[in-house]
Amino acid sequence: MFRATPEDIEKFIAKSPSLKGATPEIFDSEHMHLPYQKEEEYYTDEELENRYKQKYFFPSHMDPKWYDLTIKVKGRKYGIPGDPNEEGHNWGSVLINDETDTVYISVIWS
């Protein structure tokens, strides 16, 4: 995780070989990136419709407190594809909270 100016974040994305040509998923107040919550048994029609507009992630109990992937205002997420020569291994994501100018990088090597 790091914080940077919006200009430096754009430079980072532009110079990243893993993100070359990648299209991010955009988050805003209508399409948020939220921690998964236990599903309620009953929803109103409006609540159910809103629930399916969002993108959910599973926070880990092992994540440090600063690792907050929640985006409610403005942000984006880039996928880092796995290496095709490694049968899909070595993949990850870059999540950018454009409200706080914070970049979270998650890379999986297996």
C-alpha cells in the first residue's frame, strides 16, 4: 500500500507492465467496493436491487487494520492476469481509492 499524488498514481499505472492495456472496474457512490456482509434473510425490493449494484470482497482476519479496500465515493480496480506459461499462477490486483489517493497492491504467487 502506498499514498501518492493523483499524478504519480497515473504515472505508476502507465509504467506498470502488468497493467498495460488493462481496463479498470470503476467504483463510485452507485457501484461501491464493500466488505461482504452476512446476507439478511429478507430484503425490500429496493435493498435487493441496491445490493446487486455493489462489488463485495471478503476481508481477512489476518489483514492489518490499514488494509481497507472499501470504496464508497471514487476508485478503481485493475486485475493483474496470471502468467499463461504458469497455468494461471502469479496473479493479483491493484485497487486505487481515488478519494484518499491510496493504492493497494495484492499479488498472489503460488
